[in-house]
Amino acid sequence: MKKLVLLAVCLAGFVTAGFAQGGDVIRKGEKGVSSVGGIAGYAIDNRTLVIGVDYRYNLKDWLRLAPSVLHTVKSEDRSAWYVNADAHYLARITDEVTLYPIGGLGLSAWKFDYKKVKLPDDEESTVKESETKIRAGLNLGFGGEMRVTKDLIIGAEFRYNLTPERIYDQAMLLARAAYYF
């Protein structure tokens, strides 16, 4: 299933890049534009809520940097923080609608909470322990956004954080609302 999702992400990226190559599609004048937004979504592998913030800056009419910080709310015994440095290749479909593939680097900090029961001298006691694991990974995905007003953008993304250890991989569906300036 994961390989199928990753294949879909790559295909969407190629299709989006193809749209961006057409001369009529790219809207001029976006260089230097920024946005700050709030993110909410769902982490598929952890089955939990994701919240976060991001900042986006257009280096070119077709290229945007998008750093973000995301947090997966504690589910069962684990939660995670993600610090991402992504780039978007912008494909302007209309003046209001933009599609983009996502590529970048991510650093995740996972916190695991454990409960252990110790039985010294036939006494029962519970000890809480926690452990933090930090993993670097690649971010792949695709997204789209729509300008609702001159200063407001809404959008959605699918992103996959790929790490060397499969247990720390995470797929996310995210929604974003942002102020555009």
C-alpha cells in the first residue's frame, strides 16, 4: 500500500510539473510574495490529529520555499514533532488555483511513553518512562491551493515523510488556511 501511495505522489508531481511548463499557465508577478498559515490534518499511520504552522516565500514565479513545524497529538503511547524545509514547484492553473509537488527534508522527534510494572518484594508499583528518538527523512507529496480573497488562501496537501527506518515513516493529509502578503 505504501509503495502505491508513493507512486501516486510521484505521478502527481510529474503531471503538475508538466502543467507548469506550459507558457499560458504560469501567472507572472508572484516573485517575493509570502504567506503565513495554520495547518490541521490527520496523520494516517499514527491515526491522530496534526496541527502546525508554516511560512511560504516565492523565490521565483514558479518556485517557493516552505518551512513548517507540525505536531502529531499523542496517540496511544507516542507523539511527534516535525520540522520541515520543503520546496514547491508551482503550476498556476488559473489566477486563483495553484497545484504543486512537494519535495524537501524533514526532521522528526518522536516521544514514546511507557508504563512498566516493577515487583520488588511482592509489591506492585508502576513506573512511567519516556524515550525520544530523532530521525531525518525526505518529504514527498503534492498539494493545491485556492485564493479565496486577495489576502486569504486555503489549500490541501498530501505529504509523506520517508525515513530510513520504516517505523518512523508518516503519511499525512493536511488542510491549510493562510494570510497572503
